[in-house]
Amino acid sequence: MSSTDGERGVPAPRGFSTRAIRAASRAPRVDQRPTTVPIYLAATFATADADELAEVSSLRVPGYSYSRIGNPTVSALADAVAELEGAPAAFALASGMGAVHAALVSLLRAGDRIVATRAVYGSTRSLLTSVLAPFGVEVAFVDATDHDAVGAALAASPTRVLYAESIANPTTTVVDHVALSELAHRHGARYVVDNTFASPYVCRPLELGADLVVESATKYLSGHSDVMAGVVSGPRALIDEVRRVQIDTGATLGPLAAFLVLRGIQTLAVRMERHAATALALAAWLERQEGVERVRYPGLPGHPQYAVAARQFRVGGGMLAFELAGDRSVGPAFIDALSVPELTASLGSVHTMVVHPPTTSHRQLDDAGLAEAGIGPGLLRCSVGLEDLDDLIDDFGRALGVVRAARAAGTPATAAAATAIP
Ligand SMILES: *Cc1c(COP(=O)(O)O)cnc(C)c1O
């Protein structure tokens, strides 16, 4: 060890603890650029002097001081997503819900009104009705595919935000971003889109008129079910507000998680092409099966918004929904008869995942409530993974056979325990 301590030329400390801390935190100087983004696993960044620290931590000059305010690996992720969304700026957060929350809180104040699609992600609905409404935000839900209803809701009272999702859970309903952004702007509202079910490879809402777009990077962006993250993209001024909210609320993304999302993004295009090709083939096969009453896939001509999807989407995506004949017990029985998918409730992963909304995410609704939401008792939502198509078809075919046999024998399909669904 040299006799002086680093660049400041002061005498080296002699005590063991001081030496251990200094010795183990000396970052190597690297002149060669690594071909992956380094994981800056640091909460704090040192500055040359007290003045620079004050400038950097008050955001007056670019740089890093404290990782809740900014971290190089996390910034690299935000910049990558901004580029893919076609956005001037983006900000990455600890989860998709952290991103939805920061995006909405950056725009809404007490007394403001938000009009949101009725088919909104479950936690986003709770955020609106259980978290934001008690703070004085007025919330109205509307069928976002009914443009007259959206226009009426926006006209009814001054509205700050119109909120929709590119592909709705669980029915795969597709909204028309061009029409909705025009409606929002005509009424002085911002149009905010959750694009998680599509991913920026499939759809880029900012290019279609949206003001902010949110992705749960836990899903397709990372793609392997091994990390949680969220990103908000949009114009610089709006993203600065999102950042301000995050700094004071703390949904801070860790650098290791950001690295994993960056690694996932490098294969997003090839994964989405394969997800979509397999989903399209599986959907077309399902349409021909006995016991399957209806198949919903944005890339199939029979989908109610096929024309909108064809205009807005590069491919049909990896999410499909299908309806089995029978009551609420057939969905869990079908799932229990499958062996290829992982028995879990997320989406956008290498693994195929099948869920039964009527006994999980939408279990609080009775059959009439389900019907109103466009959900039949036998509806299954499938996030089509990257397994071989033939294996999925064999597996789904076998499970359909089990369900048909149970129905023919008049025995109720297994009442699988309802599991909590994210
Ligand atoms: C998963 C998901 C979220 C929430 O993302 P997390 O990363 O789980 O917090 C929000 N919106 C949609 C559409 C999702 O699928």
C-alpha cells in the first residue's frame, strides 16, 4: 500500500479498521469501456469537494451523489427505455406500480379528476380508489373502447388525466391510442398509457399521441421473471416531475435489478417475435378445439379490435385469452392438468403462464359482474412463453381432454384453491 491516501495526498491511516474500509472501497480506474453496463452497487458517490457535492445533490449539475437521487446503472436503463419508446426522457423505478404511482402523482393534485379505463390492472385500480381517492383525487371509470363514453366522461367535469392500457387484462382488449390521445387533449387532459402487456417492441404509445407511457419492466422488458422494475417515459419536463416524486417517495430501483433489465432488453425483439409467433399459432389452434368457446388474440382477425391492433402493433404480442365451455370450475381444472406452464400468475416471461381470472384476480365479481367486464366463467389468460409450440399444443390438448372428460362424466372439475394474483 502506498504511503499516501488516494488523490488527496494526505498521509495514509494506520488503524486496521480505517485501512480495511479504504482498501476495500477503492474503485479501480478502467480506461477500456466494458461492453455491458457496470453494476454501480453504491449508495453514495464521492465528489472532489464540498461545493461539487452541493451542486450535484441539488440537481444543479449532472452527476451522482446518492443512489435514491441517481445511479449510473439505473440511469443507463432509463436512457435505453427512452430510446426504445421514442421518448426524450425516461425514469426507472423499483417496480411497475412504483412507476404507475409516480407517473400519476406527478400529474394529479387534490381536487383533480382522472378518467381511467374500466379494464385497468388490479393494483392500479386499488391505487386510484384506495390510495389517491382518499387524498382528494376524483376517479371515474369508463369503457376505453367506447369513444363516445370517454368523450362524455371527459366533458362531464374538468379532467387532468385519461388513463388506459395498450392491451387490457385479462380480455386482451386493445385501445385506440390515436383516438384516445386526441380526446384527452381536446379536453385539456394528459393521456397516460400502461404499455406493459405490449412492450415497446409491439407498441409505442408516445408515437401515437400519449403524454407518458409506463412499463412494468418486471414483465417483457426483463423477460425472465427474475427482477422487479418499472419505467416511465415521456417529455423531459414531465419526466423531471416523475423523478421529483420518486426522490421523495423512494421507489428507488436497485442497480443490480437495472442491470438485469438492461440484459433483458438486448433480446426483447427476438423474444417478442417468438412470443407472438407462438401465441398466434396457439390461438389459431385453440379456435379449432372442441370445448373452447372463444379465443381472443390481437393478431387474429376475429379479435374485436383487430384493425386497431394491426395499425398500432408490430406483432400481436404474447398475451391471449380463451374461454372454456362450463362454469367457474373448468378453468382451475384445465390449469391443474397442464404440465408445461409454470403455475404462477405473472406474465411476459420465458415461461408460459396460464391464469383463471374468475377465481383469482376477479374472484370478487359475481357472474353478472364478470359478464359486464367481458369475462366468462371459463376465461383463461395465457402469457405465451418461449417453449416449443408443439409441446404447448400437446399439453393444452391433453388438458382440454381432461376437462371434456370431466364434463361428460358430470363430475365438477377440481375446485382448485384460488390463489392471490398480482
Ligand atoms: C405487472 C403489472 C403492473 C405492475 O408492475 P409490478 O412490476 O408488478 O409492480 C402494472 N401494470 C400492468 C399492466 C402489469 O401487468
